[in-house]
Amino acid sequence: MRHLFIINPAAGKKGATARLEALLDKLSFPHEVAYTEKEGDARRFTEEAARRGEPVRVYACGGDGTLNEVVNGAAGHAHVAVTNVPKGTGNDFLKIFGPDYRTLFYDLEALAAGPETPFDLIDCNGHLGIDVVCAGVDARIAADVHRYKDWWFVSGIGAYILALLENIFFKGIARPMTVRMGDIQWEDRPASLLCVCNGRYYGGGFMPVGDAMPDDGVLDILLVRKVSLFTFLRLVGKYAKGQYRQYPELILDHHGREASFSAKEPITVVVDGEVMRDTAFTVRLLEKKVNFFYPAGASYQVSSADKTS
């Protein structure tokens, strides 16, 4: 079994790479290390490892973006398994393993020897995801955070606050969209956001569907109607805790394998932290899977639904 650690040096706080390297030096098993320099490197390294044809475990050492690249490179290859060493500041997907996920997934010896499970894959216009696809005001905020982070005097939380203020107070919450999901036909009407969940967490800790499972063959999809600023501010905390069932007049839900949505103006969509823009999207579950491994004793099957009541 090969073990390939793909390290994103730009992920995480200062010193994070050196601390990870110190752990790697102590490992009892042979392993390889590759460092990313630009977007797409993690996917390329994973695809190269898959082409060799031998069993390999790939460790995405970074945030959700690094994991997303590795997932796209490993998808559909039965001899490849992936995981995420949470080096990034945001590792939303791993939150399904509970509040101690950072400690669990930094135990590299236990991680290397742990079980693996085939997880479902989301296809969004050809780009694959393992966690959450969102479109609407939350996606626009997430996309604009990256722009504000380039300002030298703005911190990470400051960038989020600026993006939030811009999109909520100045650009408006809702946009017209046409949405098709199961029996729900939403025809060119304003909508605040659309969220498609395979995992449970996104946006730094939002959990819109507490009982979403990454291996149940179902996408849990929420469509939030147009709401006023007051209602949005009142509702957002409930939405973040998965209490959508308490607001059927505001939040439509569908649990299936596909949804499509479109608009006359380009829609901002975020797939596991990766930003896309187009006027039409189809999001669906794929038949092919990706093998995900984790430390023995860790569980993603403990639903957070009890928190949503």
C-alpha cells in the first residue's frame, strides 16, 4: 500500500506545514510527500498516483479546497482512497466526524490503519464534490470573502463581515431563479438560497440538514424563498442549526438524486469551497464513488438530527 501526503503549504496558520512535517518524520511506515504550488496540483498528483494502478491512500493536507481537488482526482478509482488531514483554517467536511475531528485526523498512524468507506459524489456541471453545493446569498458571500482577503489590512473574520455586509445590505438577498427538484417547480421567482447537501457542514459550521449522510444515496436539498432582511436575520441561526422543518412556509425541501436551476444572469455557486459561475446548473449524484478512510473508532454515522428538533 502506497501512502501519498499532498501538502498545501498555503493552507493553515503560520508554522502549520512545519508541524505536519515533524509528524511525518516520525511515521513508522514508508510514505511519499508532494507539495502543491498552484491550483490543480493536488488533483494532478492524485491522478498520477491513480494511473500507477497500485493501491494508494492519498492524504489531502489542507482545507476543503485541497480535499476537493484530491476527490476529483480519485473519483471512480477502486484502488484509491482519500482522506483529509485538517491543516486548513476551514475543514467543513470533517465536521461530520464530531467536534474532535482535528485530533482524530492528526493521529496519522491511526488514520493510515483506519477503515475506508465508499462515499457518494455530487456532480455540478462536471465538477465533483463530496460535501455541499450552495447557490444564492451564502454562495455570493463565500465568493466575495476571497476578494476581501486580498486587502492587506483585513483579517479573515473581517473579510467575512465585509462580504456579509455587502451582500445583505447593499446587493440584496434574493435573486430570480428557476429551480427543478422532484415535484417542486420554482419558475423564475426570487429565491434567497439553494443548498444541496451530501455532507452536513459548510460555510464554517452551518449545518442545514442534520441527518444528511455522505453514503445514503440521497441529496438533501433546501430552497429558501425570498425573505426580508428582518426575516433573514431571524432565520439564519435556525437554518444554520438544521431546523428547516420548523419553517415550511419559508424553506422548501427535497430529498432525491438531482436538482437543476437556472437564471437569466450568472449564478454564483460554491462546490466544497470552489467557486463556479454560469446561468444554468444541474446537480446530481453520480453512480461512481470515492473511497474515504478515517481513524478506527471515528464515526460519521452519528446524525446531528437530534440537534434540529
